[in-house]
Amino acid sequence: MRYNRKSVSVSASADSPAVSLADMKLFLRVDGSGDDDIITAYIATATEAVKQYLRQAILTETFVFKADGFTDGYGDDRLLALGPGVHTTSRPYILGGGETLDLPFPPLQSVTSIVTYDRGNNASTYSADNYEVDLTSGRIYLDEGQTWPSDLRAQDAVEVTYVAGYGSGSIPTPILEAIRMYVQSMYEGCAGMTDQAKALLAPYRRADELAW
């Protein structure tokens, strides 16, 4: 059985830190500059950890999403092995197929391009006139009467470049507070995210890991 393999990577990030060094030092009640480098590193680590925990982009980043193709969402039996009650959404949504394409790490700011590769490895840019984008959920969906390109190569046939993230000036306050708590935990020599931080993040966490 042929699976639709997917991957995502960050190609660019030029945003400011989620929490400034000065703000973090004030939160930690740290004077002097002796620990500036380590606190800065902890801010970056905590921001990435929260991003992965939420499965949502925090800072403004450019992502490149790749998939083998546009599946219909019904030809892959991998979900059958999970048993009943494991997920609560539809198979096409989980697999990212049908008339929609679900991108990881929303919220989206924009979709730069959808490029497909045919069997001769020729690249084509799919017209933005054929689809709409739900920025909040990260879902791309076809306009009525449109279809995804076909006759594509077997691997990495679909490449979507997009910009996502709240951006350093628009991160919700509970997420910022959770990042500060995470930095504080690391600075004090503790490992892992605290339950208090997880509680702050809970309303923002994507519920279904299979849907990125």
C-alpha cells in the first residue's frame, strides 16, 4: 500500500524573540549580564518547546510542507489499526486529503505558493485562484468545481511554501506566560514543562496530533 508521506521544515525566520531578554530578566529578578547568553538560549529553547507542544507556530516563520500527493483520504488503512475512539475527526481531515489540505503549525499568515511536480519532474505553480485559505486552522480548500493537479511523480510531488505564526507582537498572553515559566524552570535547574504552564497552553493546543 502506498502511503502519502509528509514533512515540514522551516526555511526562514527573522522574527524577534517571543520574550525579550530584558523582560525575562525582570521576570527572573536577575541583575547583571553574566547569565545573558544562557537566558537568551533558554528563551529560544522554551519557545520551540511550546511550539512543538501546541503544534502551532509562535514566531513568524516560513515553512515548506512536502507531500507525495493529494490523496482522497480513504485509500490508507493505517488508521484502522488505531482502534475506535482514538480520534474524533474525519479520515480525510486526518490524512490531509480530499478537497482540503491541512498544513502543520498554524496560524497561517499567508500561502506563498503551491508547487507540484509531474512525472517528468517538471514544476508547476498551482493558481491561487483555485483555492481558499483558512488562516486560523491552516486549511487550504478547493473552490467549487476545482481539482488538485494529477499525474504527479511518486515522491515529494507537492510543495507548499507558507508563512505562519502569531508573530512576536501578537502572541497571546497565556502563551507568553508559559514560555516565561518554562525559562524559569530551566534557569532554576528543573527539567520539563510545569503543569501550570501546560494549563495555560491547553486552550491553544491542537487536539488531534494526527492532523499535525
